[in-house]
Amino acid sequence: MTRRISIFGATGSIGGTTLDLIGRDPAAYDVVALTGGRNIDRLAQMARQFDAEIAVTAYEDHLPALRAALAGTGIACAAGAGAITEAAARPADWVMSAIVGHAGLAPGMAALKQGATLALANKESLVTAGPLLMQTARDHGAVILPVDSEHSAVFQALIGEDITTVERIIITASGGAFRDWPLEKMAQATLADASAHPNWAMGQRITIDSASMFNKALELIETHEFFGVSPDKIEALVHPESLVHAMVGFVDGGLMTHVGPPDMRHAVGFALHWPIRRPLPVARLDFAKLGQFTFRAPDPARYPALRLAREVMQAGGLTGAVFNGAKERALDAFIDGQIRFLDMAAIVEDTLGKMAADGLVHAAMTLDNVAQTDHMARIRAAEAIAARPS
């Protein structure tokens, strides 16, 4: 029996990896919906290759180009955030959520309401609305599978284990582009510097987030929300080799460690084939050649995002939505050349403080309130950006 599959964020690196794996056994899958951004040629090529039911671009001004590219194929076309959410509501067995940022939350929620298995690469969904997302899955008999390499590793280490026996969860970080830079040099880092990852091939935004450790900060919050462990049990370590993805420590002192190459086909493939394992086209490690693994504690002065993440976990409520919205706006400003690399954390901290002081993080967690909080956080962050010295 074929499985009905949708991929949101199909033209990105995770979406492409998913389609690469599906393409190795195409008879096993019926592709329902594919969504993307401005890369219309790529989106149309994917839709044709996999005979999707519908292709959706996030940008309404790109709809004519998409329609032209798919003319005569019988593949439906649509555009805009609402159309993406409507596509997510189409019946599917398995949905990859790989849209970057807050924009991935509403489609993920729509897929869960259909009872689908949601492969979650959109960490922002858990950061901004973790309790809401997890409750929606429970209410509709849906399953959420983590696709971040670290959280996939934790998930796998916990198979057959009692979560109450977990003493600590350690997620690793490569340290990003600046892991060996002096702090004073980081203050002068350029966009090109921040966009070059030493280990992983990823999109620009997540690569910059890796350099600032905002990506790891989001993952700390994600660990807390997905696995339900207290913040004091969650740790982050810099591991330059990017081979140990996570470790789970238990009350008897033992550690379950997940080791693998820095290749997202493992985490995506595990989620795609769960609950069974199937062969995957990833490198097999030769430990004799590897020699050793190295670890070090992250420097708090170098990576203030990690401290901010812990404050967010302690505060709860809609603080995660503030954190993520401010981070996304600060990242936009860095990419646009409005601020320096180290300004991003300062802007996020300023926004968190002001919105907490105004009591804007204590509203009930609904999809509308999360969206409104995200919107306000971006406005406050923009004000902080404008106030920075040029």
C-alpha cells in the first residue's frame, strides 16, 4: 500500500533530502502537496517529477510563474500562507514540516488535525507553541517525530526507556563558523563569514543561527517541549566533529549515545520509515580512522543565546514566541547589513525584557495569540534595531 505524503518546504535542504529518499522507492509513495518559496523552477520540477496533486508557493506574486511552469500537467497551483495551510489540511499519512521559522506552525497544526504523522524539522513550532502543538497531536491521535539530528538522536536513545529515569539530555553543537574565533574578531564578522558552516551543508539562515548558537538555543527549548524534561536536565556541548549528535543519561549513571555522520538523510530517513529501520545511503564510520572525539563547554560570553534560551524555558508562556520572533527579525537585520553579528543577541534580550515588563507573554496559548505575540516581537525588535548606533 502506498503512503500519501506532503512536504512543506520542499525546495530547502531538508525537503530536498526527503524527496531524494522518496525517489529511491517512488512506488511506495503518493505525493500530495509540495510547497516552496521563490525557487519556482525547482518547485515545479519537483512537482512534475513526483506527480504531486498540488504545488504551492509562499509568495502570491510568484503564482503566475508557477502556473506557467506547470501548465498542462494537471497539477493544481496555489500561493500564499493560507494556501499552504489549506494544502496541509489535505489528507496525508506522513507530512514533512520543513518550512523555516514561525511560518511553519499553522501548516503543522493543520496536518496534526488530520491525524497525520508529522516529521518536524521546523523547530520554531515547538519553541513558540510547544504545549499547543503537543496537545493537538494527542487530541487527534497524531504522531510527531523529531527531524533535527539532535532530537532524532534523543528520540532513538529513548526507545524502550522510561522518561522518568532520564537524568540528563546532552545535545551537541558544532560551534559553527566562529567556534575558534576570538570574541573581538566575532564582533567584526561579515555575512559571508557567518554563512560558511565547517561541517553541515545547510541554508543561509540556519547556518548563521549555528554561528551565533541561536540554532542550539532553539534546540534547548525544543528538547524541553518535546520530551517534557525540566530545563536543568538539558545540556549543550560543543563537539566540533559533529559525529555525536546527542547523549541521554539515566539515573544509574549510564549514557546512551547516538553517533553518526553529519548527514541529514539519517534523521529524515528514520522519521520516514519509523517505526522500523531501513537501509540508508549514509557513510559508515571507521572509528580507527576517526581517532578521537572532542567536547568542550560553550563559552557563555561567546554564545549569549544559550543563556536567553534558559530564561525562556523558565519563564514559559508565550516567551518562546517572543524569543523566536525577535531572533528572526534580528537575523533579517544582520543579513540586510543593518546590524553587526553580536548585536543579534542584544536585540533579542532587549525585546524579551520589554515584552515581559509589559505583561505581553502571559496570554493564553492559542494559535492567534502566538501569531500576535510573534508580530509584536518583530515590531519591538525592529524598534531596538533602529535604536542601535550605526
